Amino acid sequence: MSFWQTTRFRIDLSRPQVMGIVNLTPDSFSDGGRNATVHAAIAHCEQLVWEGADILDLGGESSRPGADAVSLEEERARVLPVLKAALALGVPVSIDTCKSELMREALDLGVDIVNDVAALRLPGALEAVAAHPDCGVCLMHMRGEPKSMQQEPFYGDVLVEVADFLSARAAVLREQGIAGERITLDPGVGFGKTVEHNLDLLRRQRELLALGYPLMLGWSRKSTLGTLTGRPVGERLAASLAAALVAVQNGASVLRVHDVGATVDALKVWGAVAPGRLVAV
């Protein structure tokens, strides 16, 4: 599939798309608190678009390991004022949430994509997306929940189990009338997985293309990169770019990243020598 259908945009996947992360939380593992005010958050959205972001992804609840859940009211207060401004910036806008009430409100405002780490499993989430005629959706694999997901995660074969989960969730969406062209899948790097699980997913990532949907990957600044390099979170740019390029080489259509400008530059170099798009879904 060479495109991703969303509310306002038919996103061209013939080249890798860069999704810029806009954390609206005080406790994100990477940049929590940086966008503490609405003004700062909107300025950050504008900066990411200027750097070349193809998509903006706004989230008001941290999904880092050990994170506590936040109330609907608090998440709404963090997200909605920034979302309204981001929708005027001329690029697709995604909302990163598990809460069906916020999904519905964001969709009513015109948001393009629902990016749900719970893969629309929580009450009302599937119905919220199914009721919309065109919005895009990203289904992510997560073992457990953020508060406890890194407590000794175990898999017999991580890729097979991730693939089976994502395939089943996509099938549920299709049964609800959600067209395949609206669906993208995320194997959930770092969400209930050890370092070796994450690396195995990267090595074998192309096997997930057999599911027939585009892939979104989020390696940016992840703890696995810190384990491999010994670098703290603020010094993982080089490792993040390396992982991003391997992910694209192995079939990723969308990269969810913090460092938009650097990623865009790396993809320009990769694209200048790559023998055409390697994604075949």
C-alpha cells in the first residue's frame, strides 16, 4: 500500500514519512516539561514543521515505563489547545491517546490520525474510530501497560507474537468497516520488551510486511539505544538516526522521532543512494 488514508490527507508512502513527536507531558522519558505552556508547545509544532516534519503527533499522557495514568480532564487540558493550533499548520496531525472520549473530541475537531498504544482495545476506542469515515489509525503492540510493562517481559518468539497480535487487531478493525488503507501498524519498540526483543524485531522487521499494512517505527532515543551505546537519553541522536535508517531499510514507512531535522537530513542522504523504495506492502 503506497498511501495512508487520513481525515484530510492521503499520505504518500512512496518515501519514508517523518512524524514529529510533540510531548505535552511533564514526565516524558525524553523531553518531559519542555512544552509546559500552550505557547511553547505551539512554537515547537511550528519548529518541527519548519524542520520538515510530514506529520505531527501530539500526546498528553506519558507511556514511558513506569508512568502513571492521567485523568481525562488533565489530558484534555494539555492536548486540545495545542491540537487546535496544530491543525492549522498544513500537515497531518495525529493524537496519541488511549481514551475514547478524547479521540472523539479530537476527531470532531478534524484530527487526521488516532495513534493508540493500546490498539483500540479500551472501552469505546474502536467505536470512536469506526464512526469516522476517513481518519487514519495506528495500532501498536504493547505487552501489559506502561506502569508494569517492563517487569520481566517474556516471549516464545517475539516477532511471531507481535505479528499475531497486530494481525488480529487489524482484522477486528476491518470487521467494523475500517478500510485497510486507513491502518498502520507499530510493533511497539520498548513497550513490554527487553533489549534483545527490540533488536530481534528490528532484524526481522521485514517479516511484518507480510501482514499487508504500512509500518510505523519509534526508535527515537529509546532505552535500548542507551544500553547499546552507554549514552544518556540526551546523547542518543546518532544511535537514533542509525536505528531509523535500519528501520527504513527494513520496510518502515513512518518514523516517529524527536529529532526531525536530523532525521530528514539522514533520509535525504539515504534516498539519494537507495535503489528505490524497499517497502512492498
